[in-house]
Amino acid sequence: MPYANDVDAIASILKQNPTWNAIKPEHAARMRAQNKFRTGLDIAKYTAKIMREDMANYDKDTSQYTQSLGCWHGFIGQQKMISIKKHFGNTKRRYLYLSGWMVAALRSEFGPLPDQSMHEKTAVSSLIGELYTFLRQADAWELNHLFRALEEAQQAGDNAKADELIKQIDNHETHVVPIIADIDAGFGNAEATYLLAKQMIEAGACCIQIENQVSDEKQCGHQDGKVTVPHADFLSKINAVRLAFLELGVDDGVIVARTDSLGAGLTQKIAVTEEPGDLGDQYNSFIDGEVIEKAEDINNGDVVIKQKGQLVRPKRLASGLFQFKPGTGEDRVVLDCITSLQNGADLLWIETEKPHVGQIASMVNRIREVVPDAKLVYNNSPSFNWTLNFRQQVFDAWKEEGKDVSAYERADLMNAKYDETDLGKLADQWTANFQRDGARDAGIFHHLITLPTYHTAALSTDNLAKGYFGDEGMLAYVAGVQRKEIRQGIATVKHQDMAGSNIGDDHKEFFAGDAALKAGGKDNTMNQF
């Protein structure tokens, strides 16, 4: 509702309640405007609609891909969205990503943990709630400045300025954007997945990413030892997430089905199969084993399956896990993805070992032969050595073209001596174009970096610590932080305001009128900025 209409509506309510005469309708309408979303479900419904529209737009034009950065604290997510609005004027096609890796490493009460689903499962939904608390506060903070400017314009009798500010208030774009939230492998059985999905949706998640690893054997996607589950097990968890969305009224909630099969060489179970060629039989066809010629060759305790009419003894490790045939990863990925999309998933996530558009496209094109509108969420992972990968890709392309590459040593291309070479510069250009190329050629609808703010926090802290505790002393903070904040217009330079001091002062006035004791007077050192 436009601000002026809300003022009138509240004024009508106040007239019906004469004992509420201390309340000004402008103040109540202002507080309503600064609190657009009442619940996490309001957020989930709002952001799901955004994601669905973005997916449809991408289908029409692949340049309309979306992006996000992983955030491990509400403040980090808030500052990211404030920066996006400042630099680009809007938040269109920019999301947040919530990484299970960062929850494990940074948000567990046990302290830092590896990415193996050992952290408290409720930490995930808690972080979703925290992120949206900070994004809603960013709305309140930005609108508070507009409302203060409106009051000044009205007091000065500047009607044109006041009208322009009311227009900005009525058309204010929220900082609240979709979060793609990582539920790992579901933290247990399908019922556990359903219960956690409900918590995540109630906290505001419109999009849940789930992977096909065994929940109690879960590993980071870029580490070894990954164990996948048969399709029936995974689909039961996709169903659990979908039912959680539907139960809570988020009818267009988005599910991202992640496959780790490209790097996973093990399975915990042999799939149930009822007839040759069914889904279970296809899964089992990838299991490595030796052909059994005679029944008497079956030993005590052996597990035997049938593959293409032959009896096969699967290769079984001491752990009880079964081994897949070498070189079957891509075929298993394609089957995983097609099966997930045909059974309720909306988007795919293929975890790869390197950022190579051609490799990703080769799998996506096979998937699209069956599901033409298949789309990916892709991890632009910090686990990749991006500099080395792209320099080697350029090196290989040049070599294939017959170009002289004798000036470069392929294994040493990370070396800084190559930074200003033609190869180094072209590799940087390929890196800059990776997301555009991947969106156009490999079906990547959403590009994200899972752990960027983990790395930026470490890097910036290292730079400050080196100078502050060294010879620079206070200059390290002044030149390296505060001066840059001022000159780049970073909102946190006025940290009291960013934390809500001005909002609190205004509320004091709303509550107590002239008796309000405010913090933002002439002696507030924040006025230096």
C-alpha cells in the first residue's frame, strides 16, 4: 500500500480508538513500511516467485543468468546486498547462497568442523533466519534515511522534494532476495529431511539444495571418499522436501538436486530392481565386479547380482561399500540428473573437479536430449585453482592449434612470471567470461561461489593484522580500512547508524515524544563522517 494511503488508513483506526491519541499515523505507517515481511513464510513465498520468474526469463535468454555469493553471517549477507544496490541500482538476478560447508566450519557449537554433516542441523535454519533478519534491517535502515529526509523536506516546505521522497519510499526495492540453502544429504532419513526442510522454509528459504550422497558418509564435494545412494533413496528425499513446501503453502518452492557421481566411486547399497532395464538395474549396471561362471564359484558371504544376463560378484571393500566401474562417472551423472528432473527436482547441481565449460556442456547436452529445459546451479568453487586451470586450458588450446608454447611450462603456469604474458592475460579473459560462456553453452542458470566470504574475511584480517601489529600501527586501519570506507561510500563507516542507532532514536521519539533521550545529538562522533 502507498505510504500516504497507509497514513490515512491508520488515521481512521486511531479515530475509532480515542485513547490511542498519542500515536501519530505517520509514525505507524512508517514503521509498517520499514517492516515489509512479517514472517519467514512471507519471505519464502515472495522469493520463490522471483526465482520462478528468473528461471523462465533464462529459458528465453541465457544472458539472464543469476548469481550469488555464499554468506556465513547475517551481516555479511546484508552488506553484500547493500553493495549490490549501491553499485547496480537493484538486486535483480542476485541471490544469497547458504553453504553447509561454512555452517560446519564457522557456525557449529562444536567449533570448526569438516564438511561431513556433523554440525547441528538446526544451525542451517538458524542462519537462514539470521540472514533475513539482517536483510530486513537493511530495508529499515535505508527507509529510515528516506523518512528522515522526508520530514526535513516537509518542515522546510519543499513540496517537490517531499513528493520525490514519497515516490522513492513507495517504490523502495527490498534487500530481501532468494537464498539457495544447502540441506547437505538431508541429515538422516527422509523424515529427518522433511522436518529440517520445514524449518528452513519457515525461516524463509524458497530454494533447497540436496545431494545424493549417503547422509552418514557425507563428504565435501571436492574431497575423496564420496558415497552415493540409489535413485529411489534420493527421490524419497526430493519428495520429502516438496511435501514440506506444499504443506507450508510455498507451492512454487524450488528444489536443486545435486549429484556427486562424477567424483564418487562408491555406493553403500545395491539398488532394488524388479526387471531388466528399470532404474535399479541401471544403477547396478555401473557396479564393478567379476563374472561368475559357475554357481560353485560363489563363496560364503558373497553378494551376487545380475548384469546383462550374467552373474557378477560386486567388488566390495572392507568397509562394506561397493565400487563403481572406473570411467562411469559421467554416465552416472547424466542418469542422476534426468531421473531427478523427471521426479520433482527443478534445477541440477553437478559437482565437477575443474571449471571447464566444455566438460559441463558435454553432460548438460546429453541431459537436454531427454529434458530440454534442464538448468544448472554451478559451484564456482574456491577449491579450484582458477588461475592454474584457465592458464592450462589456454596452453592446451594453443598447443592443439599448433601455436608455439615453448615459452611456457604447463605445470608451473601458476608462477607470477606469467601474469603479464599473452597466455596469462587471455586466461584471465577466459576466467572473466566463464559465467557468461557457461550460461550460454552449458545451461548454467545460476552461478555461485560457495565460500568467498570465508576467504575474504581471512585475507582482510591478515592484511590488517600484518600492518597494525607491525610498523604501521594505527595507519594500517586508517589507510587500509577507514579511509577506503569513506571514499568508497561504505555504509559501515557510520557503524552506529548501520547497527540501528538512528532507527532507535526515532522510535524513542515515537514512544516518548519530547521526553526521548536520543543518542544522535551534536556530541555523537559519528557526525564526523
